[in-house]
Amino acid sequence: MSWDLATPFVIDLQVAAEDIDGLGHANNAVYVTWLERCAWRHSQRLGLDLAEYRRLDRAMAVVRHEIDYLAAAYEGDELQLATWIVDWDQRLKMTRRFQLVRPSDGATLLRAQTTFVCIELSSGKPKRMPAEFLDGYGPALQSC
């Protein structure tokens, strides 16, 4: 696979009938769901699951998505979605990049970037990342 960056975290996806919109391809909102799923699974792999978020009273919340839709996905397509943590200030913000590929023809269907901010779950307010976030997310930082 030709990934934009080295050592991606990758999930496999298949476009289901319920993902298709009136134009006959995967709906744009479905792509956002896939981005969230990929980011969440990567966080879980890094040891930062929902239970840990609750224990720490902290979470990484989306504040911005930037998505370039490059080609359509169709029902039955098997896809791979990759993510990389590409930037973080070790205090509040973290940025992920994504690339969605259809392996059957090697086409990149989407590139995206999402900015997250660390929040305190109990108040919903921005709060500094705890040491556990630095330890979990830090080693996954990809140099671009």
C-alpha cells in the first residue's frame, strides 16, 4: 500500500448498503464516522480507552475536521483507513492525519486532518493533558 506517511495505524472497512446516499455512493457523513472509528481504535491500541478517559476525567474532543474528498466509495468496496498523530503541543492540542485507500485499485479516496483538544469530562472545559496522555500518545507521534 502506498501510504502518505510511514507506519500508519490501519483499520479495514467495507461500504455497507446503509452507507450509500441518493447519489449512489458513500455519504459524506459516513466518512466522518469512519475517521472517528479509526482515531478511537488507535487510542484504544495506545492504552487510552473510554474507561481510562473516565478514570482520568479527560478526553480528546474534536474541534476541527478538514476533509478532502478525492473519489467516491461504493457499496461493497473494501477500504483501508490509516491514521497518524502528526502534531501535538503536549498541553491541549493534538492533530491526526488520515488517508482512505481502496486497495483493489490503489486509489486514495480521502485525505483528512482532525484537530483535537483535551477536555475535562466533568466540566467540558479545556484542560491540560494528564501524564498518561503524554505517555500514551507521545510515542505514536509521526514526524512528517
